[in-house]
Amino acid sequence: MVNVSMWWLLLLGSLWAGVQNALAGGGSFITLPVLMASGLDPRLANLSSTIAMFPGQVMTGWIGRSSASREGAGGLSLPLLLLVSFFGGAVGACLLLLTPEKFFERLLPWLVLLATVIFAWGSLRRPSPQGHFKNPWAMVIAQSLISIYGGYFGGGIGFVMLAALSLAGLSVRSAGATKNVLAAVMNASAVGIFIFTPGISWMRVAVVCCGALIGGYIGVRLLTRVNEKWIRLFIVVVGACLTIGLFLRDT
């Protein structure tokens, strides 16, 4: 039985997670421990977090769609990026239901660290309209791996996508909006599989969903109004904090 203070913790945690997802990603690293603290085991908490955050991701992707890159990225069109993301998310979801998540948990700190370093390095250079990621097949492989991981666990997925899209030559604002659209499509396939999993606490999912929707709306508005340099700094700082937290968690 979840007490009143825990319901508030779920709501406030998901509110901040929604803002963070819209601006930089990594919101699941807030919702996952909060759901676990409410009494769910790690696997169910992970599934519940993905389902609960999905409506907020759809909303942020829809609101910010005008800022997304209509030409795609890395030589790959937006429809193809969406298709890769959808099927990758489905593969990742199936892997989660069939295999243990320990491998990805160990990999995650290094993945977030790499993405943060790449993004920080890219922020120090003058944006290039041609980008550094010019091979469409390289973009297909990168987005496929990102989407599979996103469907499987998803923690830090926003940072990895931002790094890949930034290397492909997108500005931080366009990369952020494109990331939100791709994340929504990626999780659509995963959620379509997860909702049939027995044991999900739908009341917890509903509370986290409401908080994430409100937070996502706030975050997407900030994404279009905050100075681009501050957005870059915010992403790097949060990425560094997440990396440290993940390494400390594994010790």
C-alpha cells in the first residue's frame, strides 16, 4: 500500500522527469528509482516507467514538431529515421522480456559518459551544416542500436540521441525536437508490447503519467525560449551528474 507522501513523491518526481525529458532526456533515471521506492521490483518499475512516460513523450514530440529536422539527419530522411526507431524499439522491448537487464545496467554509465563527452566536444565547435555523420548507413546502424537500447531500458537515451544528431550536423534546438519525435515513435512500439505484461500497477502509472505530461509541456516551452548556449550547458551538466550517479550506484 502506497502512503500519501509516496504519491506526492511519484507526482513531483515525474513532473521533473517530464521537464528533463523535453530538454535533454534522462527522465527515466528519476521515475525508475521513485517507482522502485514505491514498492515495485526493478523490472516492473522499468516497464511502468516506460508506459507512464509515453504520453508525455508524444505530447512533447507533437508540440515541438515544427523545430524537428524535416530533412532528417546524417543523410537519412526523417521517415526512415522514424521507421528505424519504431522497429528498434520493438526489438528492444522483446529483449527486455526475454533477457536479464544486468548487461545494459553495467553498460549504461559508460554510454551516458560517452554521449556527454561527445556532446560537450561538439558544443565547443562551430556547428557545421554538413555535419560529421555523413554516411546514411552509419546513421541507420547508430539509430538502430539506440532504438534497441531505448526499447530495452531507455535510461540516458536522450543524451545518446542528442549526441548522434549533433554529430549529424543539427543545431541543439533542432536535435532536441527531433530527439523528442524519435523517442515517441521508439517507445510506441515498446509500450504496445509492455501493456500486456501482468502485474503492472496502473494507479502508479497514472500518477507518473500526469506529472510527466505537465512537466513535458513546461520543458518543451523552455526548449523554444531558453538561449541555445544555456541549453547546451544544461545538457552537459545533467549528463555529468547522471554519469557520476550511475557509476556510484554500481559501486
